[in-house]
Amino acid sequence: MSMTNSLHIDLKKDSVLCHEDEHDNSLYIVESGSLLVCLRKGTQIIPIAYLGKGEFVGELSFFDNEDRSANIIALEDCKLTKIPQAQLTEKFPSWLI
């Protein structure tokens, strides 16, 4: 997939990439750094996954067009590539979507 419309993002440590229930359907590729995928239940943080270089973030919302299912927080400074959901319809046939 060509990433001509992709964006490079620098995310500082402890910054939030996305919030649970947020309507953002972009896909992210972790170029460097590490991220925590977690849920909040009151004041409790429930870790779901740790992601690092080469891994994808936001694939569920990217493909199912639903709101975010978790929070994503930078554990250290990160570099990400953002792929907007609009590229899905540009690059894949409609029957696949």
C-alpha cells in the first residue's frame, strides 16, 4: 500500500494517542518507541497490550469503522506513521471492505 497520504507523528512520553470511545478511524504504524493499550475502569488502569516498533495500532477501528475500544498511551517518545481511513477505500476494492 502506498502511503502518499500518510502522516508522520512524533508522540511524547505519557501523551495519549487516542481515547476509548473516541471516533478516530486512522491506522498507525509504530516506527519507534513503545505504547500501552489499556482500559480505564473508574480510577483503575487495565493493561491490554504493549506495542513496539513495526506493530499496528487502531486496526479494529480502521476496518470496522467503530469508535476506539481502548486508550493508547506513549510509554516513551514515539514516532508513528498515520494512515487515514480514507485510504482504505482508495486502495482496496469495495467487496473487500
